[in-house]
Amino acid sequence: MGRQRPRLDAPRTRSLRTVVIGVIALLVSACGAAQGSIAKVPALQTGSMTVDGFVRYYRVYTPTGLPAQPVPLLVVLHGGQQYGDAMEQLTGFDSLAEADNFVVAYPNGHGQTWNAGNCCGFPNVSTDNEIDFINALITRVSAGRRVDQSRVYVTGFSAGAAMTHTVGCRLANRVAAIASVAGTLDTALCHPQQPISVLEIHGTADLELMYGGGGIGGLGAPLPAIPDMMAAWASLDGCSAQPSNQTNGSVQTMKWMGCGDGASVVLDTVESGSHNWYEPALGGSDGALDTTQTVWQFLSSHHH
């Protein structure tokens, strides 16, 4: 609406997680490979597509030796001042995809950020453009790969996490579950077509997308406190009003039950956790959980 919005930074500590790298990066053709040619798809591909007049770029990791039956697709959205390759290295999802047999796509936000409606940076594409791109990317990646359309998932960090929430609001008919890490959402703008499972992982010491709400980095229009945002998601999904609570070390898990269509809404609060993609190697509060494993465990347990 014309107001300037601060750009969200990449995580302050880069991951040392080992990443399985594909054999070679090739340009994906507009048509994709023919059905049944899954064994010939290179492990790592890069590609581009024009959506709403904008050229958009992405990476795709396809594990070797996928089974004959359809497999899940995970779309991973990077943080501000990043591209998809940084998120690929940060999260280590390629290694997990190789072990658990799912396809991973890493799209690039336009101008290294995402327009999530009320966040982040200074995008020159609209939220509609972003949703059209992610929707088209799911279709593109599914071409030539045996993707189970009932098990399409989206996750993201920071600016990408805010975009992940927006995807949940706008593409609940196509995406079975979302997982946001250090994300936020003005839920007044959210009108999902059907219940969708939502996981939020957030640290109480996050100084960019603050746990207690307020503007991004303390600036800009106020956003809801993270527990309030998740309670709003629970209401949108038709869940029970009161969540269950469980504490494991410095991680408190709130889970809303009884949601429509078997959905679930979960908030993992990391006490003293910063604005980061948490993993044990970081130590301290930021090492309180393995984000990559936690995200995949949640997402993979849901389907349309």
C-alpha cells in the first residue's frame, strides 16, 4: 500500500549440514519429461519459466531410484537476501529427500524476497504474481515426475515463511500442509478454501519477526503475536479453542485438536531462540531442535 517494508535478513548462522549434490544442473524444458521417464530425470535441475510476464527461476532435486508409486513434493521458500541455492544448502533437504523419496523444489523470489501481502522487503511483483508462480511451479515440477498431488507441501524461512503462510491461505485446495520457520501472517487477510495443516516454529528472542508481535524488526505496521496468529489458524481450520501443551527442554509445543478434514495446527516455541533455522550443531537455544527433520515429520504425516 505504498509504505516501505524492511527486508528480512538471512539466518545469522549458516548451517554446516551435509548436502547431497546432484550430478549436474540442466535447464528444464517447458514441457518437462514424458510420463514414465522418471529414471532419466537428472538429480539436480535448474530452470526458468515466465509467469504473469515475469521470468522466474528455480532449482529441483529429484532423488535417484524413485519408486514406481507417486511421491511427495516439497517446495522450499528462501529468506530475504537469498536465492533458492542458499536455502538448499542451509536446510539439507536434498539428503533427506534421497533417504525418504520425495522431490524438492527451491524457487527464487523476485529480487531475493517474497511479496507475502504485508511482508517482506520491496518486491516489484504482486502477491497474486507470487501465488501464480508457486502454483505453476507445482505443475511444472510434477510434469515428468510421479508426484502425489495429495502430498504437496510448502515450507519456508523468514520472508519465505511469511510467503508460506500466504500459500496456505491461497492454495489450500492444492497444498496439503505448510511449515513456517520464523514466519508471520496478518490472519485477517487469510481465507483458505478448506482446512490445511499448519506448523509454525518460532523463537521467543526473534528480533526480526518478533514472537510478541509488532512491526518487522520493530518497524512498520503491527503484526499479531505468534500464539495469536496460530490460534487464528486454528479457528480458520475449525479446531478446538484450547490447545494441548507439551514441553521438551526449551521447546514448548502447542497443538490444536479436532480440526476439519483431519488437519492439525501446531506451534513449536523455542525459548530464547533467535531468527534462525534451528539445528543441534548450532548449540544453545538455536540447537534445541532439528528444524529440517521436524518440518518433514510434520508435513509428511498429512495429505489431502
